[in-house]
Amino acid sequence: MINALLLLATLTLLPAQAESAGIAGAVTARQDGSALPGAEITLFRSPQGEVVARTVSGDDGTFAFRELAAGTYRMEGLFVGFAPEVVDNLVLKPGEELEVRLQLSLERLRQDVEVVSEKEDEIATTGSSVESLSGELVDVA
């Protein structure tokens, strides 16, 4: 009798597990394809925009969201120094696992520098755009 109840309970749970779905993937740099460990990935329910889950990519840039309900989602990937990447209209069917690759682009940095001298006629302002910075020391003297 106990075995029959256990079997019935197990069979009752199986369809619910088959209905859950997932989204997995990786976060990489668009420029060279390198993994971005520690990127923040947020999953939103569409069209309401409510946050469903958040995670952080692993050492190899991979991430996963498990046991999701079927529906439409939006995903956003963030990493310091990179522009956010958004993927809209991720349609997830029952039992399905989608693979999503988030490729983030280096964000352009803009810095305005004002140089002031003792003589009023030598005041200058310049703007610059930098795509990447190196570890070299810059001497401005």
C-alpha cells in the first residue's frame, strides 16, 4: 500500500517538472569573445517588466535560470566598462531550455579636461574619447 502511494506521488510530480523551463548561456566581450565572469544578468517577465530572477555569470562567463514558467521574457546583461545588452521577446515554451549569448560591447568613455594657467588667455578646454585604457602612466606635467 505504501509503495502504491509513493508511486502515485511520484507520477503526480512528474508532469509539473516537465512543465518547467530554463534559460542558459554565456556573457562575452563582443570585441574578442572573451568570457566576462561576474556579469550581472537580470530576467524580466514581459510585457509587465517585473524582475523574475537575477544571477551572476561564473568564471567561464556562463549563467543559468532554471524552473521558469512558460512565457515571454526580457534579459539584460551588465558588466563594468561595457554597454548593457538587452534581449527582448524570449519566448519560453513548457519543458524548453533556451540558449542565449549576451555579447557586450566596450562602452565609450568621454572625459572633458579643463586646463587652467595663470594667464587668462591660455585657458583651454578639450574633449577626448577613449575606447580602452592601458596600464601605462601618463605624465601631464
